[in-house]
Amino acid sequence: MSAHATSAAASTAVIVGASSGLGRALATELARRGQALLLVASDARDLQALANDLALRFEATVATLALDLAREPDPGARILAARGELPPLSALLLPVGLSLADDDFSLPAARIGELLSINLHAPHAIVHALLPALREARGTIVLFGSIAAARGRGRNVVYASAKRALESLYESLRQAHPPRALHVQLYRLGFLATNLTWGMKLPMPASDPADIARHVAYRLGKRSFARYLPRRFALVAAIVRALPWFAFRRMRG
Amino acid sequence: MPPADLRGFALAEARLTSFDRQFAADARIQRPDRYRLLDALPPQQRRIARGGGVSYVAASFGDDAVSVDMRAFDRLLAFDIHTGLVCVEAGARIGDVQRFLLPRGWYLPVAPGHPRATIGGCIAADVHGKNPARDGTFRALVEELQLHVPGRGLLSLDVRHERDLFDATCGGFGLTGTITRATLRLTRPPRAIALRRVPVDDLAQAARVLREAANARVLYGWHDGRPAHFGRGVVRIGLSDDDARPRKHDASAARDLPATIRPLPLPLWNRHGIALADAWLSRRWCKPGLDVIDLTEALFPLNDARLYFAGYGKAGLAELQWLLPHPRFEAFAAALTERVARDQPRIALISSKLFDGITQSFAFDGKGISLALHLPDPAQSSQRAFCEAVAELAIAHGGRPNPIKDSTLEATTMRRAFADFDAQRAALLRHDPERRFGSEMTRRLGL
């Protein structure tokens, strides 16, 4: 038995962190829209299962690359090498991230390095490597920040730092490129119904990754922007930032 | 919130209720969405796989086990349009798989009534479809499966490799491991089903009609459960019709029966409600006739039964399902009719089916006629007493119960119904000597 991949897609989107959560939802949504895909995640078993599924359901052209972003020194080069016979690159989506429950100033140095590798080094390295091809295609880079980066707290310390650094990467990319040469989109995500929030009591409902994926796919290739998603988190972030310091210090959880 | 050290293992707590509402528990649920998370639980952690959560009984939670929710493993892995084989992950819902296959000229001939049942659940429960006498049970479709066993990893099983474990897993109620994927043999679907209605006066006549129509694609009876009309009903015989144009039917996923149905605050199935419904159904169905329907409509009749299940209210229902050998069926039907006249139970629905398989393990198969009885409020004393009386009658006539349907079954009943109970139990548990798998159902049944 074999999966069929017979799409006539004109361009390829790279999705890093594609095997679960928002990444998997993005892969499904873009395959539904006929986009060729290069899926990157850490476990070849998950990638192969997803690639077969998308090829069967949507006749999508899908290639995969298993990559341990916590340990890979040059993930961008690996992705470039894996493009193979895929159509030209048009989009890079980076819904990749790792958060740890004990990211509260109690992490050993190795774990801090792992968090920074996945949340910060990998997006930077991959953007750097793929930038020439994306410029040539007048393509789109989609970065995913987090509501956690709105204001630094005693939890998610390293994770939030890395996510805030992505805001700087977003600004750098936009500053360095004319609007029509490269589209740069930054989504600051609120709570998503993924395994990271499974079972947690959240102050507001978690969004379905499939809904977020539809939103992102619809705006792919359009202008540059940074926005909260779901949009109500813009208000949440504004309130958190506006809180006087004495009140913010008392926030727990 | 899950304990900090279990974050990332996707472990949480939730209140789970069996589909018949006879058992509820605060369960710990692990929801792996990647293969490596299958190994995240400590090897000795007691567990049980959970699919769509639509088993009538508590087959996927309870008994201090972590429920391993497999719904993220729902991908199609391979499909050969020429030979009719499909490989899917265990969490794929059978309704979704059929929706993929049918436009491509294939389908799974054995499918339970609920479209949200998963492939893994269908294998573990060895479910039957619309005519088990023709198509067998779900195990007949399984060419190969993959099983996750703590400490051993992912094992590939078929009739040539690890045959013993393969056999024990099909119909093994999840006690041998967590099914992760399966390769299934498909059948060419008819364009439409010509569904003929044959009215019957009683259960004995229904059995004769069922036996004469053994090769139909769809074959089952509906019967009135009221004492004055007990057994009267209709047998529906569905034959392939490749020339007819079926009536329009919305087969989209949006129409699938939900996994959880909110009960109506006031139950419908009191004596008056049952009388009204049965009278209406008798007038509508119990007359000769022919309908040409879409295959998906025939495969998932429960999609039209949302109000029916909600109507049981918070007290829920019990489905008693017994398979009676042919030589004893008429005597059983007569004794049951007599018992119903004496006890006057509330029975909301009776259905009959023909079986022509072999008896093995605790699977619901064999040669005979099955009867399924839906009883509202089974905890009520007179209803409960009737359930016990049915079990006594069925055992006295050589009947086999369906453990995956009947939450009133107890270990003592199982031991009496299965003469080789201890041997079958030992055969099942040989693959899990440390008892790392278990559910409320398997605890209740003494497995």
C-alpha cells in the first residue's frame, strides 16, 4: 500500500512543529487548500502518519523531516536540504514551542538551553536559512508569540523571554524588508486547546487549533501584521500591561 | 490541574459517564497526541484505552485506571483502491472512515450504529453490524493490527505473527494492550439499499423471517415491547440495489450522533410514552413495503435517535442483549413473552438479529438469534428484577450475553453464561499477568 501525492500545488509551505496542536491543524488546513508541505517535527512516526493522512484525504504533496530542535545546531540547513523536488518555497510557519511546568527559576542550565533552542534559536536559525528563498518568492514568514510574553512573571520565565524575543525578530524582519518584498506575520496566541492546556483550569475558554489554523491560512500571503489571536487577548494583554506594579506583583497562577 | 511532574504527559481529570448512564466516575485521562506519549505513563500504571467514549457500558474508564484517550490517533495511513485494504490509526471514527471510503468505491461492511465509535473500539469490542450472519463481526475485517504494550513497545500482530495475542486482542475489551492502528479488508458497496419491510406477529415468526433472509446486507427486526403486543413488529431486509436512486440523505459529520447526549429533564419512556411511540412506529413500519435508502443511512441509524436516547432521562437505560441458539430460540421467546405478561416491565425497544459465527472468547457471536431489549430506569427495583429474570431465562436456554452492551451483567451471571469462563479469562489475562489493563466493565464482570 502507498499513499498518493498527486497535487499540482505551485508552492511549498514549511511548517515547523507540525506533528501536534496548532502545527498539525495548520498542516491539515493548508493541505485542504492545496498547498504543498514540508512538515518538520521531532518524531518521524508522527510525521509519517500525518503526511500519509494528508496525502490520502487531500491528495496533497507532503514531505517530512524529523529534527530534534533542542539539539540540532543548524536546523535551517537541514530544512533547505530536505526540500528536494517540492515546488518553490512560499511560506514558513513556525508554530513550534516548548513550555515546562517548572520554568519558574528552578530549571537547570541544560533545560534552559533546551527551551531557548526550541523557542528562540530554532526560529532564528530557520528564518536566517530560508530568508533568501522567501525573499525571492516574496513569501510569508509566520511567527507565533504568546500571551505569556505580555509581561514577565515568575512562571514561564524562559519561555516568555524567548517569545518576547520573537517580537524583536518580527520587527527586525519588517524593518529590513520593504512591505512587498516579504510578508511577516506575528500571531500572539492566547489559550489553545492543546495538550499544553489539557486539564488546566483556564480563566477563559481555550480556542480550537483548527479555528486558529483557518484564520492563519486565510491571511497567508497577505500583508504584514502583528496581532493577538483570538482577538480578545489584545484586551487581556492591555489590561495586564496597564496594571500598576503593586497589583501586577500580586498576580499568581 | 495535573500534577506538575505529569504536565506534558497530557494527563487530566474529568467526569466520565457510560453511554447508558449507569456508571459515572472521576477518571484520570491521558490524551497522547504523539507516539512517544504512548510511553509517557509509568509501565506499571494501570490503564485502559478510550476511543469515542460511546460504549453503552463503562468499558474505557474506571477501576483506578488511567483512560488513554486515543482520539488524536485518527489518521488514515494507507489505502489501496485496487485491493480494498485500508490502514488507519485506532482513534479514527468509523463514520469518518466510511465517509472517506464510500466515494472511492469501498466500505466497511461491519459497523456499529454509532458513527463516533473508533476503529480501536470496534476491534476491542468485536462489534457486529447490520447483518452479522452475512458479514461476521468486526474481527473478520482485521488483517493486521498494531498494539502498544508497556515495556514491549509497538507490536505488529496478525494471524501469522503472534496469532494468540491477535485473537485475544480482537474482542479482548482492551485487556491485552492499546490498539494503535489496524489494516482492514474492505467490501464494494451497493449504490443503494432496497429495504423491504416484513411485518411479524411475534418473535418466533421474526426468527423464521430472519433465517430465510440470511444473505441480506441489512437484516434486523424491530419489536413492540408492550405486554399486550409483545414481539409484534417488523423485520427489515436490505438488499443491494445498484439501479435505484436512493432518497436524499445528509451523511455529513455534522449529523453524527453526539458522543454525549444531554438527557431530557422529564423522561419520555414511561408507559404512556412507550405506548405512544410503539403505536406510531407500528402504524408507520408494520406493514409490507419497500424503501430505497442510501447506504450511510442504513449504516448509522442511530443518527436519527438523539431524542430517543435523550428521552431516557437522567436514569438512563440498560441494553440487555442475548444470543440464543436456534434450537432453543422459540422456547426462549415463549418463556420471555410469558414473563413480560406477568412482570409488566417497561421495554422501550426490542431488536432482533441473525448470527452465524463461531463462539470464541467472550465475543458476542455464535449461531442463533439475538434479542436486544432497551429498558428505561434499570435501577428501579421492578425493572432490575426483570433484567435478572431475562438473564435467568436466557441462561436456561443456552444464551450468551453481550458484555459490551449490558451494564446489568455481573460476574456471577458471566460465570453461569460462559461454561468455560475461567479458561477464557485465563487466556485473556495470560497477556497481562500484572493486570495493568482494566476498566469498570472488566472489574464488574470479574475479568
